[in-house]
Amino acid sequence: MYLWDPTSDGYARELNVDTDHVWAQAFTPDGTRLATANDDDSVRVWHRASGRQELHLTEHRGRVRSIAFSPDGRLIVTGCDDRIVRLWDMVTGECTATLSGHKDRVYAVAFHPSGELVASASNDGTARLWRVPSGDCLHVLEHGGGRLWTAAFSPDGNLLATAGDDLAIRLWDPARGVQLHALTGHTKRISSVAFHPSGELLASAGDDGLVILWDLAGPRQRATLLGLPEGWAAFTPTGLYKSEGEVAGQFWYVIDLCRFEPGELDGYLPGVRRLRPEEVLS
């Protein structure tokens, strides 16, 4: 496994994790430690600067699919194929709580910004909210069908986003366990969601090849980002768009049964306009 330094365009360190696959990884909030979920059903914690292994968490009974650190860096939560969510002490490496209730693999775990709750999302189609450190289940969130692959708390902790096979991103009030909104726009499984640090935007990525940026003030779809073999394109529901690279024939507008290449409608529809790559989509 390689650690990359984005400021120098090169890798900073190689970690010998002793297995062929790493299924999940996470940094501590201060960036000094790195946890990896390896193919031997264990989690190892490394000192980032030296590459020294500090902990080896071995009580899992299946592959670990997700890892998260508490905001203070004192606890680790893991989600596993054995349907269990576990809390670990970063100092001793001991498992402090075993959270049971899911009926299938746990693919996502996340700490609430307060450190007092953990969210887990499972292939059983539910997300669960657990109290920390007791491990009591506070809420079971039913998604309505299909597996869940991702979960994330907003920076202020007032929202939990979950998503998966049912093509909807659901926003929940974690205190009450109540669904507030369902955001639709993806056409295939949604694999990840992430909040902007301001909490005003949410990004989602799906197997349809799209990243959708959501404005949570509405909430509404703000922009769609499309990665292409030789470039990229971005467009808004209002008709603004921009692109870079060789994108001809790879995205277009459709009205009834007619297809229009980018630029063909700009002179006819006031809302349709090409932006320069550096301009902001709004």
C-alpha cells in the first residue's frame, strides 16, 4: 500500500500490509495514524510518518468493509461482513463494544461529529444509529429496498445521508430517526456520499458514472459532473454547462426525439450557455 503526497506528485511511503487486498482505510483526525482493513479479516493501525505498525485488531470474523475514527481519535469503529459493528480503544487495541442487529454485511460506518453516535449502513437495506460508548441501538432507518453502500454525517451533525441500490439519497434527522428528504437523480447504484465542509452541499457518486452535486438549502440538484475518457463535462438543470478535453459526441441535450450537441442550442434558448472551465456553476 502506498501513501501519496499530493504536494510533491509522488508517494511518501510504502506500507507492507502483508495481504493482497486492502478493503478500507481511514486517517485519524490529526493525520498521524492510518488504519487499514486487510484481506486477513484484521485491521492494522500504522504510524503515518514512520510506517510502524502500532495495533493489530484481530477479532473480526469476515472482511472489514469500512473504518472510521472518532472525532477525538480515541476510538475506531469497524463494519464487517460478519454483520457486526465494533468499537475499539486506540490505546489498548481492545474491542470495547460489539453492536449486533444487522442481518447482512456492514458496508459503511461513520461517527457523529459529537462522537456520541455511530451510524452504520448494511446490505440488509437498513441504517442504524448507535449510542457511544454503550453500543445501544437508538434508531433503525428503513430505506425501502435494496442494499445500502454509504453513509455520512453533515459537519454540524444535524443530517445523516444514506444511499445504495434504491437510487435515492435519503437525508435523516439523526436525533429523531426521521427521514427529511429523498434526493433522486442517479440511474444506477449510489456508492458514496460526502458533505462539503460548510454543510451546504452534498456530493454523490454512482455506478451510472455521474457525480451529482446537491444544494441542501432546497434541497435541489445543483450540478452534474461527468467524467469522460478524454476530458470532463459539468452541467446544471437550468442549462449552464462547461467542459474540457475531447468530449464531442459524449454528452448532449435531448428534446423529444431530437439530440443536440453542446453549443447547438446556445443561440436559441436563453438559459442554455457554455461557461469557461474556471467559471462557477450555480
